[in-house]
Amino acid sequence: MTSGWGTLLECLWPYVDFSSKLALVSAFYDQRKVQKRLLDLPITFSVEFALINGDRSPIAQVYPWDAECILAQFTNVDLVVDTGYLHVVFAYIRTRFDTLYTKYGDHVRSVRVKGAWPARLEDEPWAHKLTSLEGIPHARRAQFLNITELPNFTRAKFSEWAPPVDPDCLGYKHLRRLELRDVTNPLTLKLPQSLEEIVVVNSSLTITNTEPLPALKKVTWFQQNVGSLLKHCPNVTWLDTTDHYPQYTGPLMNKITHMAVNEPGTVPLEKFTKLAYLRFYGGSSYVRFMPAQVCQQLTALTLGCSPQEVLIFEHMLFQFVNLQRLVIDGFGIYFSPRTVKHENLQKLVFHNCCFIEGKLTAQLPELREFHVLSTKSMVDNFCDMDQYTNLRKVIFADSDWSPQFIWSHPKVVDLSLQNMELHYGAFDGFPNLRRLHLDNNCLTSVQLTNPYLEEVSLADNETLKTVILMSPHIKKVDVLGISEEASVFVVAKPQQIINGPLANLSISPSKHWQLPPVPALILDLTQSDPLDELCVSPRTIQVNVDLPDEWKEECPVYLSPYTHSMVTNVIPIDFTEFAHLTVVNLLTPNWGDVIQLPPTLRKLSIHDPTRKQVPQFVWESPADLEYLHLGQMEWSWSLIGSEHLPKLMLIRVQSGPKDDGPVPKTFLGYTWDAETVTMGKTITIA
């Protein structure tokens, strides 16, 4: 690698995604130029499919054994440990993570924990590297017990429940950010001198401080008297509060730049000489009499009201000449016929409004983003988008009217028309479009030829019959929830396809399905016509295949030999053909009385409520299996072949074994729900 390449990597590294960074490491490993660069490495202990999340988007999460391979190549890693809701028993998580850290701890720069950790954090070997803890809702007793001294612990976030600690707890003394949301148990704390930001929303926090908090700059404080905090904060620049009469703001008048209050009339805004951002929901009456000095200062304004008031939009432009961002929430809007020009506005958002009369004709030469959300209109074609020549992003969503006016724009790259009752659309007039979202409309056909289009979402268009995607650079297609009768034709080879009845997705017009080279593929063919065969690209390493019972045995399925994660009901499959297979989740398969498994498996889950007993597991050689999910089936050590499972740590099953062993030395126990049963003892952890 030349010095030029090194300079290029230095510039690109913060902006490339997780998989691209791994590819760069592999490509330039011999030159030792990449592995010292900082990498965020999120580890999941979930037993489910690891790559696709609930929002149908790819996420960069790896299993602990994959993390070992990555840590061997990177020497400057920030680990993110996601324990979730402890669906996997904590003893397994802790043991597995300790093993990983013992081997590669020198390559770890920091550790962040997301989820429950029911143990004393300061007792962990990596405690001195812990920088962040994000507690999850319902964690409660499954959260950590206490902390005394964590030298690098700087960020804490808790929802619904937070651990009760001593007010002078040393574990918080280096904290820079604290967030409490909907925490039901009262807390008493002495905030540390290092604290820079605090968020307290619908939570009860008592502060015992007697000395100033000089580092605290950003305060979000809802449902409590913010004065009890502000009297200790001489340098706050950001204040977001529901307190109608916030006290102790006098010393901050020449420091606060961002303020969000319910009743601005109770705060002398004209005395806040550096105020640039204001958000309040007290209606428009105060705005009319806002001091001219404040109007000149503001560059961002969010204005809301309840109940709905009437607002003349152009008056806002006259009054706030330096605004770059304007959000109007909950108003009835009149557009004046008078032409107004505003030189600075870059983002305009209407939320939960109603356009009553007139058309938007204001000259906004710098407008880049235009959002209309949950808004009704009593005016047809209230706006002509062509007049805003610098627009880049347009979003219309959750409205009961269909815009018929934005079918062309030369510079828009991001267009969203969601839940709009849209019946038709032609988008050739967007030559630079990169992302198009048309979810939950009434479209019957869509044909796209935009040359730079990368992402298309047509989810939940139940009336859709025909989709033709001719754009050559598409990377992601989402057609989940469309009609089972719809036909989808894709010319490009996207990186990700997410949909329901995939038989409707045509890569070639035949019953032989050669699926594109996507890294992860979810196929639900349960409502589809029979296929002759199904072929998955060698580049697809994670698959979720669900076939109809009546023809799954007659449809050959050819998966990539490099597959390492599989969720399927396809049978028969010779699992020993997959040399890289580590995770298998079998969905109600009729596998017979014997199942042959590869030694590379780390996690195996079998779901069949109709079967009473597990089949006989046959292993070619000692296996790497660590986690086994058997559900409600009866089992025994001999049936699972425990003599070939030297690394087995956990079995999730409703009942104990029918024999005495042999039990692997690494075995922690068998579990069901939140209990671990180890050699007859029940240990409740949550």
C-alpha cells in the first residue's frame, strides 16, 4: 500500500460501513496499515438471525466467535456488548465474553454494555475499560447490582428502572452524560464534577450537590423543578425543560444558545444575548410580541400549539429573517398571496397542521429539506416544488390527501411519500434520485429507470400488481407486505432484498430462481406457487428460507457452500456440506429419527411442537457447539451426542435429561425462560 492509499484510507475510514472496514483489513492485512485503525465492534449473544433487525435493515452485529477473528486483526477496538433482555442466560454471556477478553484484551480500547448485567461491574476483568452502560426497560433486578470504582465510566442511560446507589457512589465520579427516562424508582445522587450533559424525563431525581457543576453544559429536565439543578450550573448553554417558571436562569443569560420551554412568556428571552435555537409549544400569541432582538438572533425555531391555532406563514418569514430551520407543529396555516423572499431558510417542516387557504409561493432560494408530516390540506396543489431549485430531500407522510405536484425535480436525492393514499406516480423527472420510499400507499404499478437510484421501499402497498426496477445501481429493495399476486422485476443485483412472497420477485422470468448476490436473504415462499428449484448466490452467507409444506420436499434448494447462518424449514439438507456453518435454526422440519450435523456449529435451535423427542444427533468429529435450543422436546445426553460436545455451555429446554451423562466439563446448565438449572439446583437471575 502506498502512502497515497494510506492518506485515502485516513479520509475514508470514518465514513465506510462495518463490512467495508473488514474487507479493507482483509485486503491490506499484509501491509499492516489498517488493523490499527479504530473499529466499533458490536457483539450479540442472541440465538436469532443476527443480520436483520425489526426495521428490516441490515445491522452490523457479530457473534462472539466471529468477534475473535476480527479482534485478531484489529488492535484498537471499542467493544459493544449487547446482552438484550437476557434471552440467553447470563452465565453463558459472561463466560463467553470473559474467554474472548482474556485472549484479546490487549486489542480492546474500551467496552460499552447495552442491556442487563446482573453482576458487580467492578469485578469484571475489563471494568477499567468500561465507558458506557445502557440499561434496558424491564431490566430491574437483572441490571447490575452496584458500582464502586470504574475509572473510565463516562456514560449511563436507564429506562423505567435505574439501580439505587449511594449518593456519593464513586462509580459515577467520572460520568460525563447521564440519561434517565421514565424511571419509576426515586433516585438520590451527588452529580460528579465531570458531568457535561444530563437528561431527566418523567423520572424522580434528588440532587445532593452543594458545589457548582462547572462542566455541565446541556440540560434536559422534564416534570421536575429545574431550578434545583440550575443553581449549581454556571455554564449551561442548552436548556430543555417543561418547567413553566424556571428559576436560576439569570446567570446563564449570556451563555444559553439553545432553549426549549413550554411558556416563553415567563422567560425574559430578550436578555439571552446568545440564544440561537428556540422551541416552545405555547402558541403564536407570544410570537407576535417577541422582541426584535430575539427574532434577529434565532437561526432555528420550533413553534407548536395546543389546541390548534391559525397562523399566517409569511408573517413568520418577515419576523425571523435569519432562520435556517423552521418547524411548525399543530397550526392551521394560511398562505398569503403576497410574495415574500427569505434568504436563509434551509429546512422547513409542517407537522400535524392543516393548510386552510392559499398556496406556498414564498421565495426560499436556500431551501434544502421540505417535510409535510401528519398534515391535512383543504387546498389542492398547495405548492410547486420546481420553484425551490436547491431541494435535496422531500418527505410527505401520514396525510389523508395525495400530492399531485412533485413529479419532477432536478436535484432531489431523497424522496419519501408514505401513507399518502397515492394511486400512481411517475418518477423519471428525478434524475439524481438515490432513495425512494413509497410505503403504505395505493399504488398499482411502479416502473423506475432513475440512473442513480440505490434504495427503493414499496412496503405495504397491498394493491401493487407490477414493479419494474430498471435502475442499474439499486442496492436495497423492500417489498414486504405487497400483494401475493404482484410481480416484481429487478435488473440490478441489489445487496439486500426484503420481502414476503419472494416468488413474486423475478430475477429471470422462469420457475428456476437464481437469487442475486445479497449478503443476507429472507425468503417467505409459503404463499407462492411451486418452484422447480431455488438457487442462492455463493455470496449469500446468511439465509432465512421458509417453504410451503406441500412442495418443500419437491423443490431443490441450493444454498451457498459459504453459508454460516441458516434459518430454514427446508428438508432434506445435508448440513455437513457447509464447511462454514455456525448457526442453524430449524423451523418445524420433518427430519426423521437421525440428523447429521457439522462440527463447525456453535448454536443449534430446533422448533417442532409436534415432536415428543429429539432425534439422534450424529457428529463427524468433536464439535464446537456452545448453545442448544430444544424447546419442549424430551432429550438425553446420549441422543444429543454429548461425548462429541466438549464446548457445550448451555441447553435451553423445558425439562431435564433422561440420563446422567456424560456431561461436558464446560456445561453451565440447562434453562427455560429466566432460570438456569445446573445439576438439579435452580438459580433465578431475573
